[in-house]
Amino acid sequence: MAGAGKALVLHVLLCFLCRGVAQIKCLGSVWIEPGLEVLMGSNISINCLSTVGCPRSNLSIQLNSTARNETLRPLNSSAAQLRLHDFRLPYSSVLCFDHCGSKENKVLVCGTEVWAGYPPETPGNLTCTIGEDSGSLACTWDAGRPTHLRTEYRLHLNSTQTAEEDVFPAGSPVPLSALRGGSHYLAWVQARNALGTACSAPRHLDLQELVVPALPLAEGAETTLGSPPITTVRWRQQTQLEDVHCEERHKAEDAPMWHVEAWDSAVRAGHPLQSDTHYVFQARCRRSPPNSPWSAWSPPFMYTTPEAAPAAAPDVWRRLGSVFPNGSHEVTVLIKPLPPRAARGRILGYTVSVGSGQLLCNTSSTSCSVLVPPGVRVLHVTAHNSRGASSPANVTLGREARQQAFPAPAAVEVQRQNQSNVSVSWQPPSSSRSPPLWFIVEWVSTAPYSKEERFFWKKVPYQDTLTYIQGKRFHWLQLVEVSQSPNLTGIEPLPTASGAGGCEEPREQKGAEQ
């Protein structure tokens, strides 16, 4: 126990202070009242009696190598007492010294130790099992609150057939050969320390029902390439018992919750798992009688599902640039990285093309500047990994769309919330021919002590009229409404009367730095 190790430390310390390792020689005595093991929070007295032989003893007491003389009071010329109130140190070493009138010349009188703790709580949830090939009975229980004291647990087995009772050290397997009272027992655990005794409620045991099957062994896993991919783990049964039922559980490596499914010896359940994800699998089994205990869970089996083509199109937006005399114009396509659940693997890059299949850009970056041919109104953006490409996201350029069909958001207001967040609120237009699909917030920000500008954008669901953005310095911010065009299959930005990219300048910018 932990207390024995700490007592050994005290023994070594005493030997060192006495300059000898063969035998501890005390020049007096040290004792604790009411005892070496006391209730947590109680008042104690540490007493020291010196036989050093000084004309007048000058005693000091150390607790865990720290002098504690603030409440030390002399009892006579060679004895002193240290009183401690509400004592709550689980373990402490105690040393007493006699200085014989000199603080520098101290002589060890003796030492001891003191534990503070609790009486045992009633043991609960007593569970006993017999491993299929173990030949012994193993029991576990909940001990309750730590006692911080030397506490002994003993397992009592009373045969209901012979009335014989056997007692075994709890926590150690009980050989079945030691049980000669049949197969039916009453079992309970008794806990005892210096402060009290507690017993668990008796539990009926039928040794025939306590046998647990040997653990299944995971041999591998496969994942189909269908939609969705299905992962199946191969388990090899190692039990020789009949009427065995098993269940399997799995979870993503960093997920908090397990998914549990039952299967028998003939059926293995497949799982529609996320691609390119680390999973952990375990299995356990039990016999068919309703009171039979489960085996422990098998050791973890780790498996990483293979990549699959991205499950969703990326979020995209654009910045409109210069228009040339031949009708072509510059566009910077902006791409939000796919979340892992949608990426289903490592995204290798993005492509930007026009409806005819003409490739304008192939990049691993999240932005790409392209020269759009005359007359093109829609760009297609796809993300791809090692297994394929996503569905295309459409970027509708829509310079010629009419403001009357797509009015701009109204009552845009910007307010600073704290040192790093700004809120942007607005009202949707009251007279729009098509309901909005979403809103786009655009802003240009600069870092402190720098003139470098960075462009940011954020897609907001159509039902929201408030969002928050991070940043301290904004030189420009605008809001775009995106609606379904009656003439296009893509999306259409709402242009202002000036045709400046479908944006309305904020009417108020409270608290934002200009």
C-alpha cells in the first residue's frame, strides 16, 4: 500500500539523520494523539519527549520537513506538544529535534508518521466472473470515496448448499478448486480500516452462469467503394462455448461517444463510416442466460477508412476586376476549404472552368485570378482529392442583372462588440422577386502598423440577419444578397444602381475603425 512506501521513506530519513543504516536509535519518543490514523479534519496533538540529556531541552517539530512550531507548547523541561486543528494532510512524516539551547546544534529525538482519512464506504456494484479458460473466480466492486488509509478488503463466499463460509483477500482471483460448497453462493465484500468497517449487500452467485467467453480477435477490416462506403471488421471467435452473443462498438478516435451494435456468430454488421477517418473498434461477448456477465471489451483495433471523392461542393465567391474592350474581364475566385467531413480525404487542388469545359485555373491555393471570356456568366469550381472531384460550385458573375429584380439588403449596421469582434446586422429586402439563398459579407482589413490589405468574405444562411467577424481595423465592408435568378441555374448577386458588384454601402458603422 501507499502508506508502506511512505513509511519506508521515513525509515530511510531517520537512518540518515541518525548517521546509521543498521539500526534507528531514538533519543526519546514521539507519539500522536488520538492515534497514527485519524479522521480527516480532526484535531490532533503531536507529542515529543526528549532523553538527549540536555540541562534544558529546546524542542522543535517538523511536519513533512517543515518546522511547525507556531502552536508548540512545552509540557515540562524535556517534553513539548504541537496541536493542529482541522488536520487534512493524507500523509505526513513527523520529526522531533532537541537543540539543547542552540538552533544550529540539533539532535534527532525520534520520528513517526500520521495518516488522515476516512472510514470505508459501503462497497457497491459487486461483479464476479469466471474466465473461460482461467479456472478462477474474479470479483470487482466500487470502493467509493478514497479512504487515504490502509484499508483491507476481503471477499466472503457463503455456500447456500453447505452453509460453509470461505474468506479470501479481495482483489485476487479465487481458484475454483478452493470452492467445495457447490455452485451457489452468497457473496459480499467487507472493507475495514482503523476508522471503521463496511460490507456490501450480499449477492447470489451461480458459478455456472458466471463463465464469460474468450475475447474475439480482430483480424482486419474492409471498406466497400459504394455510396455510402460500408466498413466491415472481421472478428475471429476464440470461444469454445455455445449460445454466445456478442456486440461490437466503434467510434472515431477523437469522438466522445461509442456506437454499439449486436451481432451473433454468423452475422457481422457493416458501418457507413466517414472516409479518411481514424476509428477504433472493440467487441465483447456473453452467454445466453440473462444473468450471464459480459466479457471485458477486446483490445482496441485501429482502422483508417480510405479516402473517397469529396461529398460536397466548396463554398465559393468572387471579386470582379477590370473589363476589357473585347468583353472579357478579370475575376478572382475565392474558395473556402472543405471541412474534413465533406473533404473525405486530403484536398489536392481546385479547378475553375466555364460551361463548355474550358479550364481556366488549376490550383492548390484557395484563390485564383482568371480572365473570363466574353459572354461567360457562370464559372464552375470543383475540389478534388486522390479519389475524384466534388460536384461543381457555380459562381455567377451577373454584371448585367437588374437592381429592380434583386434589391440590396437594407439597414446595414456595424457595431464593435469587444476588442476582437464586430457584429454586422441587416434587414432583408422587402420586395424581392426571388427569396434569398444566402448573404455574403465582404470586408477588407489591415493589421496594426501595416498598410497591407487583406480581403475576407463570409457566407451567411438566408434566415440569419446577424453575423460576427473578427478584426480590429476595417477599411471597407459591404453586404451582398444572393438570390435565385429566374433566368439562370446558378446564383445571381444583387447589383446596386451603379452596377458596382451588387453591394450596398453600410448606412452606419458604429465603433468600427475607418
